[in-house]
Amino acid sequence: GKTVKLLADINLGDAEAENDPDLIFYPIGYWNSEETYEKNPNATEGVSSGFYAFQGIFDGNGNTISNFYQNTWEMKGDHDWYDAKLQYYRDGMGLFGKILGGTVKNLTVDNFSCDSEIGTSGVIASYADSKDGNPAVFENITITNCNPRVYNIGNGGIVGCAGWYSRNESLGNKDYTNAVVFRNITVDQTNKISALWGSWGVSCAGILGQYYPDSDCGIKLENCHVAAIIDVNNDVCSNYQYYWYRYA
């Protein structure tokens, strides 16, 4: 229910933050039940983490947020895919983690990039969904010079995934008044939405990467313009030509 208004451009420091890990920007709303992701040989379960949902209005006021980079391997540090206690950061990439019934508007994002394995990625938000009869709204947004790169999950120029949080609630009876709304959106030709090496289950798109049709969440697009490069033709197609699991 709160309104946050951006009063100036913000330069988050570095679109290639591997040069300085202290510049890595975690999505707004991210929380972690441990102060750090340090290895704990005595742990019995994995790290519990995720996103607090933003449910207010974020008004960019015509300003630009620029130059930030995220990387699932660097954000958690040392990891081990085969041990749940030590698995790397998988919560999501983007400016926000989760928008539920909230609004982001009047904003430009420039020069965001990420490298992610199983971390749903959207330049504005990893996840979006309706909440308590309120649609999630993305309005008057321009995306420039961004290159989210993802392995095995949804990847979008605005939102990575919609419908995840309202899935199965009203199967077959979608209430499109509660749709995730994209209005007056521009994702121009300076952007590239990419599937990383070896991706077998990634869906890439200029606006919304992944959608769950068994949800109570519809999708509404008004006056949206996409000219981004959708880069899903990588080594899986050449090396494993019978496996076409990537979607654009």
C-alpha cells in the first residue's frame, strides 16, 4: 500500500560486478535466513531464502536505474550442486524479486546483465502475480542495453515468470481483471534475452519469459513494443539436435 518515488537517476556501480563482488545488487525484497551463505558441514537442511513481495507502487518518476550485474554463483559464494545445504543462489534475478498486486511505472532500466542457473530472471522483476483482487502492473517502462542470461528457467525483458503464486487456485476460471498488466512497454533493439550454454528448459521473451496457465492470473498487454534479440540458438541445438526444449 505504500508509494515509493524515485527522485533521481541511480547508477548502481557496475554492470560487470565480477570485478568487485561488493557491487553485486540483490533484487529488492530479497531476504536470507542466514547472514551469509557460508558452508556449514553440520547443517541438516538447505538455506531458506526468498523474496518479500512488493505490493505498493514504485514510481520511477521518469528516472533511470543503470549498471547492475547479478550472478547466481557469485551471490552465494562456494556451492555444491549435489548437496542441498550448499546449493548456490537460485532465488531470482532482476531489480525486484517479487511483485504481487503491486505497480512499477515510469522507469528506465539501462545496462543490466545477469548469469543464472535455475534463477528466474526479469529485468524489472523475477516474479509477478495478482494478489487479493489487485493486478500487478508494469507501466511506462523502457529497457535498454540489457542482457539477462539464464540456464533452465524463465527469462524476460520485464518479468521472468507470472502465475506461479496463483497457480491451481481457480483452474479453468481465470479472472482476467486480475491479470498481470504490461502497458506502454519498450524493450528495444539494444537488448538481448539469452539462453545460457546447454539450456534444455529455458523460455526467453522480450516481455514475459514464463507463464503458468493453471493459475488464476491472466496476461494483458497494451501498447507494447519489442525489438530485442532473443538468443536461444546455442550449443544444445548443435550438439543434441533432437532436443528442442527452449522456447521463445
